[in-house]
Amino acid sequence: MKTNKFLWLCCALSLFACSKGTLIESKTVAGTVNQKIESTKAINDVATVRDLKFFQINVWQEGTSVTGGYDAIVNEVARAGADFVFLSEVRNYNNVDFTNKLVQSLKTKGLTYYTFRSDDSGILSKYPIVESASIYPVGNDHGSVYKLIALVDGQRIAAYTAHLDYTNYACYLPRGYSGVTWAKLPNGPETDVSKVSQMNLASYRDEATRAFTADANTEKSKGAIVFLGGDFNEPSMFDWVASTANLYDHNGVLYNWDATSILNAAGFKDSYRSLYPSPVTHPGFTYPSDNPAKPVSSLTWAPDADERERIDYIFFTPASNLRLKSSTIVGPDKSIVRNVRTAESTQDPFVLPLGIWPTDHKALLSTFELTTVSSGSYESVVLNSGNVRVSTYQPGDGSIAALFDNNTATFFTTFWNSYNITVPQWIVIDLGADKASKGIGFQYTTRTTSKTDYMPTSITIQATNQAPGSHIWAKEGDAYTDADRAWTDIASFSGTQYCPLATNATSPKLQATATSAYRYWRFFVKQAKQNPTYEASYPNAFCFQLSELKAERLK
């Protein structure tokens, strides 16, 4: 704390009823299930529906406060799978750009993010950054606000990250502590609201928040949907109300905390409190979090008080094409209360840490559904040996030609005759220089077999305009990584509604749209169901099989 797949619009509601997935579910694009591909069918209204995830985490001095903290940050960000990641307490120690370091670490896990150098707060985006700016400059450790602009299916997204001034932490006054020196007050709790307000306004949190709203209003005038994530170092106006007056050592104080009041007046919505309006049943505390790796004395600043607060937030502007789906606390389900590690007995939804927890805060993950509508039409792509390439194939067993021979009795398989072929594997199609497209659709049929082994369970559609080197195409048994080309993730699909686990089953259309036209598109299989016998002996081995693959491009 202190420091296209296209769909007819009339079918959209049925898609919303699909499985919600898990924390690590990739962003998904809604599809037309069981709809036959028509090569030149004109679509006047093409809708793209995808999840957008936002993850806010205070990284506690870049993870240096906990042994193994940095690696834990990488692991938690990777698990969250968020499209935008908000970071607080970015320090750039030894002049090492922390956010770029994090991007490089995530790359080793197969995740592509974009960022720019910042101080105090930071932000990562799965989408290329169109613009970036400092909105409230860092000065004497009194907070910061940064912005990036990205385009998601043509929708302008303005994502802001904030780490607000930690000084004049006025919510300590009613708890009997100074919000300046952190010392215990000699006369006990200060419950005079005017004095609480005076101290709170002595911070720079309100100035930073007003700087944000001014810039955000400009972005809204440009058609942007605005998101703000950060550690505000200040409670919410919705949490110090009559129902909590005698809870959490508020000692009867009711107060409309300034930063959230400014945001509320400007029309911004608190993602967590929007879903869970009761601060009694769902207080959503994010500080001080328990951390088993640290002594309690390192986690509390008011050891004789119940200092629990919700000070980490994700705010957004309501929009007709945006739907808030979920908001979840990520981190330990214990907090520090009067110098004691205390299990929370609330109804807050929790996702527990993978292992080491890197911070003294809990994190927040909020998921939205974004719908964009455009005009366009699709045409089928005739696949053949001239425009289809694969990472590997098994000679004499599953040829590349089986992918497009219109015969479900044949099948394609990646190389399995050596157990050092690792995940992931892929199929690339070349649309040709004159057919580069902003949209692609894949539809595949699983192998006709008695087992579900080797069927894809997680697929990412990627694109690039980089021409391949002659060495990247597969020969018999070769395993090429295609590492000489930079691929952009366009959309990801997981779960049986997109990746069927049944013999001779046809997937829905896995369609994705990009903001730029691409010549090369990759069907990137990140996970597939493996044979359990071989998997036990060769846990890193990987193979996938398909009976048929069809493709279509957005004209």
C-alpha cells in the first residue's frame, strides 16, 4: 500500500448463455454453432463478441519484498490471462524497465503483451498500443496516472493505470492512528468528519483523479470505452455508509471518500461494487492482505485496529456494447486484523494464489463482454498444398492433404514418432498478397476414432505479415518453431463449446477480426488432450489430430 466468428444478431442471446469458463479461460469470440459455411454469403451486420479481462495488482516494490516475488507476479499475471494488466508500485530498480522485463518474462510462457516505460504505476496490453501518455506525473511519490489506447475489433479502448498518493491516509483517523506518521493517536480515534476530510484532501489523490476524469472525458468524446485500474490508497464512498458505521473500526464515521466520489459524479462505475453492492456481505477487502511469507509486523501499519479496506479498484464507463460479467478477488483469503492473521468470513468470491503470493495487497480481476458490430461478408478459402503449412506432420500416417480432402475417414496428425515434440503445434495458411484480410474463420472436424486423444482443447488464432523464411516449413518429422516471425494473438478459444471432445465432431466457426489486414494466419493449438499412457512417460510430448480444416476470410 504505502509505497467473425460472425453471427446473426438474432442469435446473440443464445451465445450469451455459454459456459462462463474459469479464471484462466482465454478471451473468446462468439461463434455460429453448427452453421454451414457459405462462401459468399453477405452479412450486413457482423457482430464480434469477446471477453475483455482486466487485472489490478499492487506488486509491492516489484516483488522484491517477498522471496520469489517477481516470479510469482509473472505466474499470477499469466494465470489471470487478462487483456489489460494494471500494476502499482513500479520502481524500475537499477534503471531496469520493470514492465518491459515483465513482458519478456511472459513471452517465455507464450504470452504476448505490449507496454511502455512508466514509473510508480504500469500497464500491459495484449493489444498493440496506439497511443500512450502520462496523465498525472510522478512527483515526490505522490502518485501517478498513465494511459494507453488500443483498438479491440475497431473499438477504441482507453485504459488507465493509477497508483495514488499514499500520504494523508485519512481512514486511519477513526481507527486511532495518524494517516501521516502512522503513529497511534494519543487521544484515541478521531471521528470528526471535518478533520477526516481535511486530511484526505491534503493528499494529492483528488487532484490525480480530476486529471484522469478530464482526460477520460476527451477520450469518451472520441468514442472510447474507458477503464481505470489502480491502488487508490483510499476507501470507497460506497463502503463507509450506515450499514458499516459500526464495523471495521469505522467508529460511527460516514464519509463520501473523495476519489471515488469524483469518479461516481463523472459517471464511472466500480466493477466490484456494481456486482456486489453490499459492503457488509461483500466488503471486498484488498488491504492489508495476509502473506504467509512475511511476519505480521511487515503487513500492518495499525496493529491495534481493524484496518481492512478495499483500496484496489477497476472502474469503467458504461456502454451499450459492454457488459460486466464478473469481478473476483485474487489472493489469500486471510487479512490482518489487530495484528492477527484472520480468515475472511464474508461472501466475497476468491481465487487463491498459485503458490507464493508476491504482495501485501489482494488483486482484482474483472471480466467484461464487448460486442462490436461491423458490415462485411466472408468467402471461403480453398486450402491446398500450396497455401497450407504445418509445424510437423507424421509421414505415412496423417498427411497434410487430409486436412482438405473432404474425407472424414482420413486425418492429419502432427509428428508423434518422437516424444520430444513439445507444445504448441500449428497450421498456417497463406491468403496471398492480394487477399490479406482483417478477418479469418476456421472450422475443423475431429478425427473419426474410438478415442478423444489428441483433440484440441485450446486454440489461438494468430496473424502476421512477415514472410516466412524457407526453413520454417515442416518436413518429415521436423519441428519448427516459426520463431523468426512475430505473431499477433487475435482471438483464443477454449472449452468444449468451441473445441469439441467427440469423435467426428465439427467445431463452431472460430472467427476472429483484427484492426489490420494480415496475409498469414495461424491456427495455433496450445493444448490438446493427450494419450494418458504416453503422457505419463513423456509429460512434455505433444500431438494433435484433425480430420478436416476449413477456412474463410473477411472480404
